[in-house]
Amino acid sequence: MPIPTIYYIRHGETAWNAAGRFQGSQDIPLNDLGREQAAHAGEILVDLFARDERRASSLAFVASPLERARHTMELVRGELQLPPDGFALDDRLREIGYGHWEGSTLQQQQESHPEIFATRQIDKWGVPPPGGESYASVTLRMRDWCESLKTDTVAVAHGGTARALMVALDVATPATAADLTIEQGAVYVFRDGKIAKYS
């Protein structure tokens, strides 16, 4: 059975994003730019739904339980003229766990665990951060989430889960997805085995 269409939005920017710090499971709020990006993603959805003659209220809405994703979803729904709190939360959409590296920059990661950092540079998909998750394991929960969808869905989550979703849906390989930049303020549409980005 085909997967329903997914309109995927990465949460807006946070102060840690701006500083190059890895967030993982840490609950960091949106900054001013992040709120603007979230609203912009909502505007893109308004245009996409108008083009496709879709009513926003006919879709399911679900977000990662982390605050930056929930707030982004509230702002997106505001642009769609929908009640801000009318969406579900799903823990499978939470960001990849960076374990001991949460809150640190790439340079700090390399300094704190040089051997793991070097191994992970070779196999970013399969090697987890110390105390964290691998992209391979995140791909399993994202595949499980996809297979649970019953209708076309707007999802707000994270950069790591977007990469895992691309691999789960066979629109990217682990080698290409591992280093993809997932844009904030954009909408990624997964439909019929393909992906399109609108920004």
C-alpha cells in the first residue's frame, strides 16, 4: 500500500542552531528568525494547498514533542487559519539523540571523543555519537512512523529525522543523506516515491 503524501517541515532556527551546537533531545526554543521561518513554511503550505485545491483541514497534522517543533507547528497552523493546538505529537519524530555531544559544536565533539568522531566521519549513518543514536536506528523508527500513516500528513520535526525519512522512503541513500542540509523555512513534499522542496 502506498505511503500517503507527507508535507515535512523542519523546525525553525534556535540559538543553538545559530551557534552550531547539536541539540538532539534538548528542548531549545525558537529564536526570532526561527519564528519567521516557521510562518514562512506555513505560507508555502497555503500556496501548495491552493495550487492542489486541497483544504488544510482535511489533512492530519503531527509534530515531534520537542518545543521547537511544537511551536513551529503552531505558527504553521496559524498561517493556515487553523486552531494552533489541533495537532498530534509522536515521539518517533523526535530528533536523533546526540548523547554526550548534545550542546557541543563539531570541534568540541572532535576534541572530546577523537576516535569516535573519526570513525563516525567514515560511517556517519551507522556509528552513533557516544551515548546517542545512529542514523540507522532513527531510520527504523521513521519507517515505522511512515507505515502508520492513514492519510496525507503535515509533519514538523527535525533535520536528522528528515534525513532518516529520506532513506526510509528510498528517495536518498545513507551516503547521500548523511550530509544533506535540511533547510529551515522550507517544505519537503514526499509523494509517489519522490521528493520536492519548496522554499
